[in-house]
Amino acid sequence: MVSLNPKSKVQNPNKVFLAIARNVVLFFIWLLFLGNWSFALDIPRFYGQEIIVTASRLPQLKSSLPWSISVVSNEDLKLMGSKYLSDALAGVVGTDVISNGYLGALSSVRLRGSSSQQVLVLVDGKRSNSPLNGGVDLSNYPVDEIERIEVVRTPLSAVYGADAIGGVVNIITKKPDQGGKSLNVSMGSFNEQKVRLSYNYSDKSWGTYFTAGQHKDDGFRPNSQFAELDYNMKIEKILSETSRLGLEYGNFSADKRIPGSATYPSPNAFQNDRNNLLGISLAVSPDQGSSYLAKIYQRGESNHYIDPDLLTDSDNQTVISGLEIERHSGNLVLGMEARQDAGNGNAIAGYKAIRNIALYCEDTFGILDLGVRVDQHSTFGSVLTPRAGIKKQFNRDISVSLAYSGAFRAPVLNELYGNYPAYWAGGLPYLGNPNLKPEKGYLTEISAEFMQKARITVFSGKTSDLITSSWPVNSSFTAYSPINLNSVTRQGMEFEYQQTISPLLKSVINYTYQNCVDDGSGDKVVYLPDNKANLSLLIGDSFGGGSIVAKYVGERPYFDYPPPAYAATKALLPDFFIVDIHLFRKIWGTEVYLGADNLFDKNYQLIANYPQPGRRYSFGMKWGI
């Protein structure tokens, strides 16, 4: 496990975690002696309709909710040949994936013009955002163990608290009865090699799922090699007809070469990432209409970056320790969350920790959904976040939704306590600002849905008190420091359409228009296209399937710093259009698949001066064992 060893009087997060675990165990024992229970612990099945758990922490029909939601299923991941979370999210409406390159390169997600720090990423409902910088590197999340991904493109701070201004991406992993037994081997361009073993067992009393994989690639640029190893295990024990205990552990490690930009390469830089997760959960119910869910988890991350040419050596560790207890009664959700985000390393000059305690409530009254959450934060105090949504079904084919959601983003350790030296002679160091306020925002949206095939959504919102650290200096002009400055207005439109052309063929089309402007400067937010569109043709039967996916991304503004003056200059990244194709077929019990990404070998960039790879191929086989 990633651990912290603070040399201070601040409480060690591992001790906090053990104390929380003790209290949870006592709570579990108390629940077990409540009485007789009778309810189904599994998510109910509504055949032909999608069930969503992220929007309100309850399993609900997607068609009944007023919020904008997209689902990427396990079958979609397979048909599209996705390898990492960044691949899986690239075609979702209202979503922008930003990446520095190919496998292993830093990748992040933005929703409806938000920053990546303003998107909360969950794994089975547990936080993944870094306590140090607030982001999530999508390249550290292989899709092999994912059952589905739920993307809620509306602020969800009333449900999950901080960092959900843009929305939430919830990665839902496979359970013991979903994993299967298989061996998967593949290879591809740039000497890519991948192997994965999966095993599951399930009976009436318990189940387990284990998966382990190794993936490596030589990269398409100098100094861009990548190698990762991951393994994950889940155990579920049915204690009685009405109670279930869950245990999970996961570990991911990656060694990455960091090539830098084309303008300023780093030919010898490298980075080591180490992530792990330990979680325990218990679900019980005292009667037919209500249930309790309690979970405790600890997520650790370690990041070590070295660039010998610049004499840079950055080594940092973070730990998230969380406890959540919920009561469900019909559509009513009552819950409590306690969490500590701790870090240790040279980025923040030692050990630092921030804590948050929250109460939340969600309920449905006819066509009206209401939610509210109160967070008490250790650095800036309390925040009250509401939300409300209405969905009216006018007839069998037409429905209209109207929703309002508040949100906030808490300042992270780097912004509060960062401590970086000057990187050049005459430069200024960077110092955090412990007096920062949270970023706050809201978003209003109205949607119309037709025959559960087409949906059009218009949204408008604002985020204020943005935390900015690129140019302001502290009052003594001796260091760069982050401050709350300016606001951003986000407006746009989304269109989605899917059509089953035949029992074997389905088409999915989406289009996003967004206009996101910095209210202080009047400039558009960098790296966000005004226009974006995706077209997918998915084909499949019991013997195989595949996909053809076409993506268009419009021009994106950014700031360049050309020599010799290195002054900020407004520029535009050109638009691009790429096509990917993936196919698989079952032959004598073996699944054979092949793919071609960037089929027409286009040159394009998602971030200026960080080229993306050209045409590349992949081939693999999967055996049941």
C-alpha cells in the first residue's frame, strides 16, 4: 500500500483509517443484530431499459431521470476496441478528452467546458481524483475489468460533494458473477504487447473475481516507452438472505518515459506511478422497503518524476481515506460521508492533510427530484449545495426535462500548500495559498427526448472564484501564488440520436456545441472546440461483431509561447477527422480480434506540440479457460 510517514504532529492517515474501520465494524455488528430482513441486494433488472446508479446513488431507470446521462457498456468497450479509460470516453457527447500522446501519456477528461479538476471520477462510487492536483490520469485505468461507465454531465455536488462542477464519471467494475474465465493476448504497432488473465467463481454463498494484466509499448516518439502491471480482486460473501459483505483490493503500477513536447523535448525524463485501493462494504436491510449501505476505503497514489537534464526529482504520495453510510427507503437517500485527503512529498514540503464531513439527502416527489448536501471542510468551512430536476412525460414518445444544479470545487493540497523552487535564474518560486476559497458554480439545462432515440439539450452555467496560479504573485512580489480570480460562463447544446437499423446493426450519432468564455479576459477557454461530432456504426451477433467510429473535433484555442520573447500568443489548433475500425470473431471457441486506429493516418494534436500517433494496428486472441 502507498503510505505516508509524516514527521509532524498531524495525525497519520493510516491511523485515521484504522479508527474509522473500527467504528464501521461496530456499526456492521449493530446492523447484524437489528432483526429479520428481506430485500433483494442486487440491482433490479428492467429488460430493455438502462439502469443508472450514479445520478442519485440509487438504481433507477435512465428514462425516468431529468439529468443528462451517457452509458458506455462493456459491450460498447469491446466493439470499439477501447484499451484505457481515455479511449472509452472520447466519443461521449459533451466530453473532451485531452492527452499528451499515446499509451501512458497523461490524459484527462472535461465535461461541458469544465476543467479536468472540475470532473469527479469515481470507481464503484469511490473517489479517484488526486488530493495533490485534483485531476485523474485516464491512462492509469485499463478497461478490461470495467462492466460499464456512467457519465453524468451535470453538476453533482449535491450528491458527491466537491469537484463535480462539470459532472461525474463513474467506472463500475465487474462483479464475481460477471467476470468470466479467460486468457487474452494481443500485439500491435510500436511493438505493443499485452496479456491478461481473468478468473471468477460464484455460487449461492460467495463469489470472487480476479484479474491481472501486463501491457507494454515502445512508443512512437523518442523516449515514449510504456510498461504497466495491474491486478485486482473482489470477494463477495452472502451472510444471509438479506446481507452481503464485499472486499476488494486493486494495484496498478506503470513505468513511463516522458518525451516532453515537440518544441521542448525531455529525452531522458521518466515517471513511476503506483496506485492501490482497499475497500470493504456491507449492505443490509431491516424491512422490505429500506436498506443500509456502509463502505470504508483507502486509495493510495505515488508519483515519482525525474528529469536528469533539468535536475528535477519530484516524489509525492497521497492517500484518500473515506467512510460512507447510507440509508435507502424507496426513492429517499440519506447519507453521511467522512473523508481525509492527505499527501506527503516535496511538492508540498512535507505532510499535509485536509478533511471533510458531509450529510446529504435525495428524494423524488412525483416528477420532481430534489437533493441537498452540506459539506464541512477543514480549510474553508461549510458549503450548502442544492439541486432540483423535473421530467414530464407528455406521451409515450415525447418527454421534457428541466434541471438546476449547484456545485463547488475544493482547493487541493498543491494549491493550498504547494512549495516549488524557481526553475530559472531570476524566476520566482511557487507557494500555495491556505486562504483560498472553493470554486463555486451552477448549471441549468433543458432537454427534450423523442421516442427514447433522440435527445436535444441546451445548457447554461457559470463558475466563479476560479483558482488561478499562472500569473498572479503574492502581495510581497516574492513568489507566484494561487488566488481566486474571475469566472467562466459555459453555454452549449448537445444532440444525441441512436437507431437500430437491423437486429445486427445500430448507429449512434452525437454532436456538441459549446461556448465557454473567461469572463475576465473575454477569451475562450483553451483546448475546447466549439464543435465536436461522433458517428458510430456497431454490428454484432452471437458469433462476433465490430465497429466503425468516426470522430470530428473542431478548432481549439490555446496560448503559445514562441521564442525569443516567449510572450503569450493566441493561436488555434486545427480541426481533425479520424476513423477507427475494430472487428472480432469467435472461431472454434477462440475470440479473434483486430483493429486499425486512425485508419487514414491523419496528423493531429489534442495539446499543442504533443503529436498523436498515426495509423496503428492491433491483433489479439482470447481463450476461455
